[in-house]
Amino acid sequence: MNYLEKAKKAAYYIKERTGYNKLNTAVVAGSGLSFLKDILNKEIELSFTEIPYFPPLTAPGHKGSLIFGKINGENTIITGGRYHYYEGYSMEEVVFPIRVFKYLKVKKIYLTNAAGALNEDYHRGDLMVVKNHINLQGTSPLRGPALEDEIRFPLLEKAYYNKEEERQKIISLGEKYGLNIHEGIYTAICGPEIESSAEAEYMRRIGGDCVGMSTVPEIIAAVQSRLDVLAVSVITDTAGEYNPEVISSENMELLMGKLAPGIKGLFKEILSE
């Protein structure tokens, strides 16, 4: 059974278990952002381990489940966690949920993540709407044989083209929800090691505004699968600084707990439109 056949089988299982034949929106909850599930009128939750071909998750703070429900009457799915390349998964596995979303007829994907600030104007607790990206992971989820019915050489600018108004609308909602929101360029590295100060300076010089270990493979797969995608980063630390306490899981939880009401309000309004 090939890769896309596995994605189709997983989607079929999900449809059979949930009764959801078509989903309007998917939200991928990044590190510390599992509270996003609270914005749903939850109807059913499936663990990754019970869905065919979904590998188990190992990243801290990532539960590994798909939560189904409605927002403003629209069928919506929120993932409790994601796969990271640094965990040892293949890139095909990292973006497998995106492939499944296509067969669930998802129209729009929102990706969220925790990231370190490169831009000196960004501070811990800020948000950044991704206006472009730099891929420093050294590989691509599209590497390998061409996939049937998928674009072989997708134009990645499609992820960002003609979306200035959408990004600005999200930024303008920041004040309403007590959030300081920027737009900028997300830089993806493999991890799991945290970047050195020299690496942070390099990424800053080539145009990066923040850095993280996810999201870009999913953006690439979404563009190839002709899915609309938008990403938002939560700034949790300053890249390249030696400050072990700031990046501890305890401090991450405290920060996300403080931001949770505003982020939930922001996404509920975005998804209700």
C-alpha cells in the first residue's frame, strides 16, 4: 500500500468513526497550545494510536489526538499535537495528517507553533503571523517519487500570496484580546537542540524573525495538496540566549496559561467568520 492510499484509508476510518464526511477547517495545535481544543463544541475525540497509519507521538506536551466539533456551525478538527522531524519520523510521517486532511475535504488549515524570537522587536508572549518562511531543515516532505494527483513542483509562494489583508485582520484583533501580534518570517530548523547564538545571528541576517522546529514541512505539503494554509507563532523565548530557565517546560506552561484566554478568543473569532 502506497503513501497516499494509507492517507485515504486513515481518512475513511475517521469518516466512519465520526460521521464527518466533510470538514471546513483544521487547526494544528503546537507546543503548549493544546488549550485550543476548548474553542470547539466538542463532539468526538480520536487518539492517533487508534487511527490507521498514524504513528504515536513522543514530543512533550503533545497528546496525539484529533478533536472534532463545530465552531459557528462549521465542522472543525483540532489536532492535539504534531509530529516533529527531530523525533525520528520521516518527513512523510511528519506531514501525514496534512495528507489525511485533504481526503477529509478540509478547505483551510491553521498551523500554530512555539518559536524563539530573532527579531529584536519581538518579546516573550508576542504572536507572529507567518508572512513567509525559510527552510533550514535540509530536506523536504516532497522528496521522493511524484505523488499521484499532487503538484510535483509547487510554488511555495502560494501559501502567502495575496493574504496581506487576512494577516492584517488577525494583527488588528490583537488589542481586543490583549495580544501583541506581528507579521514576519518563520525560520525552520531540525532540532531538537536549541540554536547557538551564532546560528541565531545567521538566521537574523538572512531575514528570519523567529525560529522553530516545525510548521514549514506542513506548509509545503499543504501547498502541494492545494490546501489553503496560514500559520501563527507564539514567541516563547529569545533565540540564541543562554537562559535555561526560560525554555523549561514549567515556564512554557506558565506563559501559555497566561496567554490562553486571548489566543482562544482570537482563534474562535477567526474561525467563526
